[in-house]
Amino acid sequence: MTRLSLEVLEEKFSELKPPMTAREARVEANRCLYCFDAPCIRACPTHIDVPTFIRKISTDNLTGAAVTILEANLMAATCARVCPVEELCEGACVLGGDHKPIEIGRLQRHAMDHIYDKQKLPFTPAPSNGLRVAVVGAGPAGLSCAGELAKRGYAVTILEKNPLPGGLSTYGIVVMREPIRVALEEVALIEALGVEVRTGVEVGRDVSANQLLTDFDAVFLSVGMGSVPHLGIPGEDLEGVTEALSFIAETKLAEKDGLEHLRELPVGRFVTVIGAGNTAIDAATIAKRLGAERVTIIYRRGEGEMPAYDFEYTFIKNEGVEFRFFSQPVGVVGENGRVTGLECLRVEPGPPGPDGRALPQAVPGSAFIIPCDQVIKAIGQEKRVDLFAHFGLEQERGYVKVDADLRTTNPKVFAGGDCVRATGDAMTVTATQDGKVAARGIHAWLGDNALAAD
Amino acid sequence: MADLSIDFCGVKSPNPFWLASAPPSNTAYQVNKAFEYGWGGAVWKTIGTPVLNVSSRYGGLELGGQKLLAINNIELISDRPLDVNLREIAEVKRLWPDRAMVVSAMFESDPKVWADAVARIEDTGADAIELNYGCPHGMSERGMGSAVGQVPEYCTMITEWVTSAASIPVIVKLTPNITDIKAPARAAIDGYANALSLINTINSVVGVDLDSFQLRPNVGGKGGHGGYAGPAVKPIALSMLSEVMQLPETQRFQVPISGMGGIQTWRDAAEFLLLGASSLQVCTAVMHYGFRLIEELTDGLSNWLDDKGAASIQEVIGAAAPRYSPFNQLDLSYKVVARIDEAKCINCNLCFVACDEGAHQCIDLTANGAKIDPAAYSGVAKTQPVVREDDCVGCNLCSLVCPVDGCITMIEVPPERESVTWGEITQERPEVTLEWDKMERYREEKGIEIH
Ligand SMILES: Cc1cc2nc3c(=O)[nH]c(=O)nc-3n(C[C@H](O)[C@H](O)[C@H](O)COP(=O)(O)OP(=O)(O)OC[C@H]3O[C@@H](n4cnc5c(N)ncnc54)[C@H](O)[C@@H]3O)c2cc1C
Ligand SMILES: Cc1cc2nc3c(=O)[nH]c(=O)nc-3n(C[C@H](O)[C@H](O)[C@H](O)COP(=O)(O)O)c2cc1C
Ligand code: SF4
């Protein structure tokens, strides 16, 4: 448990990027060239009309700016904070060539803060068209799909197994990037559009797939991924071994009730984190900021092959997190039921595997132990194959198989978000776009159906 | 959402924004495209007598890294044959019956030529004619454009030729290249103009190249004055609009005014509306950014009207016009003083130097609460500007140079004496306005102290 004071915690767990002042936003917005057919629009997976919304900020039309953004992306308050903008819009900004790109993410947040503070619904939903759609999972993909359909007059019910809606925006994205309040306000916007959100309902357990297929005109599956899988090594059940997602979720929930609750969370002095993706980076950051003396990320491959973004790597090194590359955990060692270390083998790059990357090969006899009192597993998330089987859907390597309109092999069922993302980066913004595309697909299909039925 | 539609001397359009007569309204291709984007109307690029253009036509004004704060041009009226223009105008109007189609014209000073032109313009189905009395270059040397706009008698005469021949409304577009804009405005109304529009471009030389000594724009080593337009001219346009709004003739005959000159954002548009313009035209901003600007213009205007609780644009047109007053009607007892919010102050000291050297020496620099002499100060404590409110004349300069929002506010303070205007003093105590010793006695009497 951390010994840090509340003040220190507030500093370490407040948003990393501060909001812009009105003047800062205006000056930055006026720097935007208002390019025609701008590359930032293309670089954004939801194709937000960036130059237009920035121009509206420059003229103090913040409501107009927010509407321009929300028309393309209903999860824009989250996206403004969590998108890897360096890789997306800001990376494409033409000003990046010889000076600083426009701070598109922070400008977007400025417009979003305005509309959420104003608490004015930016859209009027179309009159009801009498059609019902069930959305399974209240993450970004589900919320976006539900909102888009509600705007078109559909009666949408979201079924969410967790006690709180919002998916990984609520439970998974660290509070320094997105306070839980932002995720929940975004859900409230979708509800204000007329969407019903039923939490604590797990499809496949509390409600059957068949039930949904009978009760609704269409179903959108946006169930994300499962929990962190087992490593399958000895000692995994020792006290002090946790997995990254629940570790992060606890900090999110603690922040919701007041940052002082962070002090109740267990954190080790010497922490090892297994994996080197975004989740590992986040878990390591939190462990460090909760006061761990030494945090070490253990990764099977080399520095250049980490799935984390470059800016994340730079960031985490500045946080003081250390790395052990080319190391493969083979067992957790402990005393009296508690973790005391992580046993690893040294790894050498072997021949290229199916994805072209060198296959890591453990070197026999090279075992060494990293002393630690907490082990955090961040080795990806499990696939949701059983749930897809309930719906009788064809799958592809554990993901739902969909066509370009995000329709599954059952014509009544569409799917999107992380649960279909067999390739490419799983991001909030791509999940949001999936929701939009599926809503369009559902509308095109049900619209036709409705006509045929008339 | 507020109703943005207008009825301008019988010409209707779904929103007040029209393309000004200029390159963006040169062809059917462009005007069709503009209407697709949502422009409410267009004033076709001026048609008239044959011309030939030069190459290299525009110069731009850049300030502090912002490009094209103004454009300067030496382009003439349309250089496309009259027949082609008229045919395209008819085509576009047929396709877009709900948009305003105004034809700008400039012909030689001959009543028969004008009568013939009016008939051909009316044949296109256009909603109105705009008389271009403004072009300041090329055409004026040929006795047209601003050569007409600058001579009130010509202005009345030609306007009358046109209004007597026309059955559709006639708008007279005024040149700003004149000492008193009221003279040509009155002259146009005397010639029975149905409406006025202003401003056309302002005479200007936009710059000289410091290496080649060439004027910008350069035509084979030479250059001349061109027409100046764009954001930088807005204050001049707003002033001329206000002057013409005050004119008794404008008020008596309720002559509507189409405002232009520097409209780039919805905020500019709102200012023109508040001062009385009831249709708006845009040129330079479109030349800079394209037709897509219309979305920001209408969206911003509409959100602003919603915020103001106005159901229609009509509610704001002219709402600020009555405030426009001559100097001698301003209340001499009204008083504001500058106040610096030290919590917001970033200690750039720009207000200090502005007041000390450019105004009335009413701001002190302090350190640790004590006044310092900046030339002698070598301490480490931050310097803090402080206003001596008793000495402040309320000129606004410090608040204008302050880079921080809401840091220097001009606070209204209770008047120290009875309300009086210069006009009243002139009437009641004319000697005070003529002789310094009388003025000094008057000040003593009223307790007016000049610091
Ligand atoms: C630690 C972490 C950090 C991240 N950081 C970023 C970041 O900085 N930027 C970024 O762009 N992306 C980030 N991501 C990825 C991003 O959060 C996801 O791509 C995005 O949330 C996917 O949205 P989704 O709607 O597909 O799934 P999810 O957000 O996972 O939502 C799925 C929802 O479905 C519910 N559900 C599942 N099964 C059922 C069922 N049977 N019945 C009812 N409900 C069910 C779940 O409870 C959940 O609420 C991060 C992810 C993680 C794990
Ligand atoms: C390149 C250029 C050409 C123009 N040509 C004409 C013209 O043919 N007829 C006319 O009445 N005004 C003409 N104008 C003036 C515009 O219609 C308008 O009055 C002026 O540009 C002010 O508006 P703005 O600040 O929005 O540009 C021209 C302006 C420019 C910049
Ligand atoms: S904008 Fe450039 S390319 Fe187009 S006509 Fe002018 S100088 Fe030529």
C-alpha cells in the first residue's frame, strides 16, 4: 500500500495534459492553416472535419466546433484524451514538416469540455421509427453504434455485464489520460439521445443469444476482449500476482470515489510487469506513481519490437521504469505463499516466425531470478470465442468474422470494436468508427426491410 | 435554430451571405459550386465593356505570420464576353430559383447602352442589378467605376438611367475612395436606387520588394495603385456603413444596405448586421479559403442568434446602429479606469511602457510593493505594474496591449460631475470652446483636473 500523501497522489494521478485556456485555444486555432482536403481528416479513423472545428474554435463558436466533432465521433471527449494523436491527426499535420503540428487533441478537448459543461444536447434525435436494436457491450464501439442509431430514430438497448458502462474508457484507460468522469459523461450523452443502458446483464448468462435475436430487429456485438490469460507457469497463484486490467480498474474506481482511495490499493516495492504493450506501460506507470521503488518490464523480444508506441516508451523511461529485454518468465517464486521473485530464462532471437518477426528462443540453463514482491501480468486479452459460438457466428482466429459493413455471418448480427480487430491497432477511435459503420449498415439494411414490410 | 433568411429590397435568399462581385463569382462553374455549398446568393463578377487584364494581379498583406490579412488587386471587370456571362447567369438562376442572383454591371456613360444592358440582364431572370461605381483602377481612367462613384452628379444621372429602364431592383455599390461617403450615397438615392452596397476596394499600394525595388504586384517592372480588400479593411467598411445608415435619406426611404469589406468570420458578419447591413457580401475570405467557409459563417451566426435568444436575423439587424453618434453627443462625464488583476498578470510590463511612453503616465512599476525606476532597478523581485486610478484618463491603451484575457479591465466609475456633451457646451457656453482662459475657468468650476 502506498505511503504517499493525498497531495502527491493528486499530482501524480491528475490528467497529464492540462486543458487549454480560452486564449491558448484561440491562438493555437489561429495557427491552423485551414487546409483544404486536409491530411488530418484522412488520418483520423472517424474522419473528423478537423480544420472546420478548429476554425470554429478560432471564431469562438465552441458549440459549433463540438457539433462538427460529434457528428463524426460520439466518443470525442475520450478520443481527445486517449488517441495516439502523434500517430494519427497530429502526425499528419502539414505544419509538422518544419515546425510544431497543431495540438488537435487538446483543441478537441477544449470544444468537448465546453459542450459537456454546457450540458446541452447537441442533436435532436429523429422521431421513432419503431425498430429495435440490441447492443451487447457498453464500450466505445457499442455506445457509438447506439448513439448513431438513436439519432436515426431507433429504439436501442445496450446490455452491459459490468456494473458501470463505458467499457475500457471506464475501467481500462489510466486516470492520468482519462478520468472516469469523462467516460461516464459520454455514456450520459448517449442516454440523453434516448438509448437505454442496462448494466449488470451478461449476454450468454443472464440473457441468451436466442432471446436477443427474437426480441430485437438487429444485434450489434461490441464485447471487446476478455481478461488477461494465464501464463501457465508455476507460482501464478501466489499472493502478489495480479493482472494488469484489474490493477488499472481498481485505480479508476478509486479515483471515482476520491483520490484518497488510491491509498488503499496494494502495490509492491519491487514490481515486475510481464509484457510490453500499451497495457503493460500503463500498469507500470501506475505502479510507479503509486510509490513502487522499482518497476521492471519483462519482455521476450528486443527494444525495437515492443508493441508500445515510441512516445509511450519515451514517457515510461522518464517515469523511471526499467526494462529487461530478451527475458522469458518461466515461474513465479515465493515464500509463505507470497511472491519473492520472478524466474526468467534469457532469450535469443531465433528464425523468423509466421509474422516475419524473429521467434524468441529461450536459452537453456540461462535461468535468473528478478527479486520482486508484485508481479503484474499484461500479456494481452483473451478472445471471446464462447460468446460468438452462442450466436452461431463464424470466427477468424478468435475474432468475429465480418464484412466491410461489419456484418457477421448471421445477417441480423453486426459486430465491431476490439472483438473484430484481428489486425491493426485496437484503439478507442477505431472502435468508435466501427460503431458508426455498423449503425450505417444496420440502417441501410433495416431501412430496406422496413420498406419491404410496408 | 434562428431563421437566417432575408428579403433585401425584394430579393430573397435563404441566408444573408452572397458572393461579392469578384473572381469567385466569375463563372457558372464557380457560382453553382458556391450554391451547392450553401451560399445564399451571388453578385456576378461585373460585366460590361471589353477589357484586357494584365498578368500578376494581386498583392497580399501579411502581418505577424498571418497571410492575406488584405489583398490588393489590379484586376478589371469580367474579361469574358458579355454573351457568355449572360448565358451562364441565366443557366445558374434557372437551376437555383431560391438563391439571390444579382448582376453587377459597368458600361460606358450612355443612356442607350445602359437601357440595352438592363434589358439583356433582365432577360437572364436575375433578381437585381448592382451598379459598380467602385472599381478604383483601370476602369476609372476610362470614366467608369470610381470615376462615377466619386462625382455625385454622374452617380445620380447614371443611376436614374438605369432605374428608369429597370423593372428589377437596382443596387448602387459605393466606392470608399472618397472623403465623405454620404455624398455618393445621397446621390444614388436621388437617382432612385432601391438599395446601396458598400464598400468596394480601397486605393492602395501593398508593398515594395526591398531587393528588386518592384512594386507588388509587379507587371513587367511596373506597378500602380490597386484595390484593397479583406479583413484589414473591415473597420473602414463598418464606419462607412454607419455613416450611410445615419443619412436622413437612407432612413426616410428605408434604403437597405448590403455590407461588405473584410467579412471572414461569422463575428465580422454579426458586426455588419448589428450596424444595419441587411445582406452581406464576401470576396477575399472566399479567395483565401474557398466556398466551404459558408458552413462556419451560417453555423456561427445561427449559434450566436440562439445564444441571444433571437428567433430570426431580423432581430439583430441595425440593433447597434442607434449607438453610432457624432463626437459632440458623447457624455463628457462618463468615466472608466484601468484595473489590473494581479493574479492574472504575467508581468510582461507592456501596459507600463504603453502608458508611460504612449499615453498618460498613470501606471507605476513596483517591486515588493514599492515603486521602482525601471532604468535603475536591478533587483530579483518580479516587477508589477500598478494603475494610479485617480490619474487614469481611461484611454483603454493598456487593456489593448495586454496579452492576457481578462487581466486589464476598464472599470466604469461613478461620474464626478453632471452629464454634459461638447455639443451642449458649445451651445450654452460657446466662449469655453474658443478661448483657453475661459476653458480653464470652466474646468475649475466643474472640478475637471487634467493630470
Ligand atoms: C489498459 C488499456 C489502455 C488503453 N489505452 C488506450 C489509449 O490510450 N488509446 C486508445 O485509443 N485505446 C486504448 N486502449 C484500447 C481501447 O480501450 C479499446 O480499443 C476500446 O475500448 C475498444 O472498445 P470496444 O467497445 O470494442 O470494447 P470495450 O471497451 O472492451 O468494451 C466492451 C464492453 O462489453 C462488455 N461485455 C463483454 N462481454 C459482454 C457480455 N457477454 N454481455 C454484456 N456485456 C459484455 C464489457 O464489459 C465491456 O464494457 C486501451 C486498452 C487497454 C486495455
Ligand atoms: C480580385 C478582386 C476583384 C474584384 N472585382 C470586382 C468587380 O469586378 N466588381 C466589383 O463590384 N467589385 C469587385 N471587387 C470588390 C469586391 O466585390 C468587394 O467589394 C471587396 O473585395 C470587399 O470585400 P472583401 O473584403 O470581402 O473582399 C473585387 C475585389 C477583388 C479582391
Ligand atoms: S492561383 Fe496560382 S495557378 Fe491559379 S491562376 Fe493564380 S497564379 Fe495561376
